Amino acid sequence: QVQLVESGGGLVQVGDSLRVSCVVSGRTFSDFDMGWFRQTPGKERQFVARINWRGSNTDYDDSVKGRFTISRDNAKNMVYLQMNSLKSEDTAVYYCAAAYAGTPVGRPYDFWGQGTQVTVSS
């Protein structure tokens, strides 16, 4: 059974940095492309970033481009989201998700974590 567990969320100030992490178990980590999403109450889950199984290709939503960096360590079964220059509008629950490698962009992800809260205070 594939499990994803996020960690690293918390309360920070505007302009601060924070790194959230996600560990994957239950299957070979490099079988998956990985993504980060976020959601605020009453809104749909929003795509944030994705990285392919090798870590050679990344993609970001325009709202975070230049501020956030997604990375992965296949030896540790970990995916990270480094968030810099945080804004109040980045406040959300952040979810990591796994899709089988090569899944076309736009197709649903196969597995999801439980989420970690990031709150950016002004």
C-alpha cells in the first residue's frame, strides 16, 4: 500500500522561508512523478509544482514561479517543496501527490498525503 506523509508545515511571517517534505512508502519511489498541491477552505485544490521521476523536469504554477522549488531524493523516498518569500496568500494546506511515471499532465494523481498546514502571517 502506497503511503505519503507530509511534514514541515507551520506558522511563519511574510517574507520567510519554509520547506515542506513528503516521504513515500510502499512502492519504489522512482516509479512516480510527484506533485505538490494546496487548498484553502471553500476553494478547489490548486496545483503548485511537479517533478518527474528522475528529477530532471519540473513545472510550477505561475503564482509560485521563482519563489518555490520542488526537488526529490530518490535514495530517501523524499520530495521537498522549498518555499521562499512567502506571502499571506500562500497560506493553505499543502498536499503531496504521486502519479505513476509518465502519466500525462492533467490526469489525476494516484496517491495523496494527508496534508500539512502552512500559515503565513502578516
